[in-house]
Amino acid sequence: MLQNVISPTGRPWLDELTAATEQFRAVIASAENDDAALASPVAACPRWGIRDLAVHLGRTHLWATQILDGADPRDRPQDEPSPDESLAAWYGAVAEKMRKALAEAGPDKPCWTLVKEQRTAVFWQRRQVHETVVHLWDAQHALGRSAEMDPVLAFDGVAEVAEVMYPRMLRAERVSPLPKQLVLTATDLDTVPVKIGDAERSLMVRASAAELLLLVWHRLPWHRDYGDAEAAELIGQSLVP
């Protein structure tokens, strides 16, 4: 069985996951001895500081790990580091536990996922990479640091919103269908646009791949250079959970 499916960047998803979680762990390690840094507000997650963000991401990794083992997806882990435990060490151990579980499962192991048409473990390889990449940006931004993203990986994150997140929101009736299709073009990549929705009329959005990812995940304010203001209103709706 193939253990490590290749991502759009040409690297295996599990390698992408190892790199992203290690970067996140390193950011947390750099801040955990500074109470003010740990309390730095995370703009996209009201009332959260860096510690809350790390615990959330760690719990999300544990949730995916449980699901691979057949747990009920409604059972959300409530784990957190003990008062005398290093936050970075706790997160690193949780991330490694998930990575090992995904490697042992292989991409084809049947399991519950967010999309009934994609009920195998490779879904979680991709999903946990993008979860980590966005929260890595959150942590770096909260600490006032520059954050770079691989444009190919970022644009796949945009595609995941179109393929997984937005359809899931529709199925749950949390949003109404978009009245116009959003056509998202990455200005720094030579690739076909990502389309969200299936309305006959469309609105064009043009920005770098990283900007597009941050836009659809509500991390970046709209700039008029991106396109029509109507597109900003549609993106402002809940395309993601």
C-alpha cells in the first residue's frame, strides 16, 4: 500500500505535515517563556491568545488521530498540557502522534471524513496540513512576524475550501448558495482558477495564492485590487466553518 500520497507541491503530504507542524511547534517554543507573547491576541479567533491557539490545533490533531482509529467524530478531545508541561513539547508530541497514525494507516484506510465521497485517510493528510498552515500564519501574525506560504500549497488550500468546506456548509444549511460563482485566480501561479459555487454568473478575484487562502479563511481584509466589491461581500459570507 502506498503510504504517502504526493501533494500538489511534489512533496508527500506527510512531509508537508511534518514541516508545517514543526514550524508551528518552533513558533510556540519561541514564545512560551514570555507570558506577554503567549497572551498575544489571535486576530481571527476572538478571545484567543497563542496558548489557546496551540491547544486548539493540538486537539484538532488528536481528533483526527481518534477518527483514524474509528472513534465517533462527535467525541472531541479536551486534552491540554499540564501546568508544569512545556506547551511546545506537548504540541510536538501530539503532532507526532498524529503523523505516525497517518503513516501507519496509509492513505487508503477507510474512515469518517468531512466529505462522504472522500472517506479514506488521505483526506486527513491534506486537511491537517491546511489546518496547520492557516494556524501557523495566525501564530506568526499574532507575534508580529512575517509569514511566508508556498503558493502551490496555499492554492490547494483554496481548492479545499471549494471542494470540502463550502459544500459542507451548504449541506449543513449554514449558508445559502452563492448567487454568483467566485472565480479565484492566483496571480503568482500558472494554473487554472479555483471556482466556488455553481451559479451561472461569476465574479473574478485575482490575488496571490497566499492572499486568496487568507481571504477565503477570513484572515485578510479586502483590497480593491482583488476585484469587484460584490466578491468581497460573498467571500465575507461563511464559506468555511
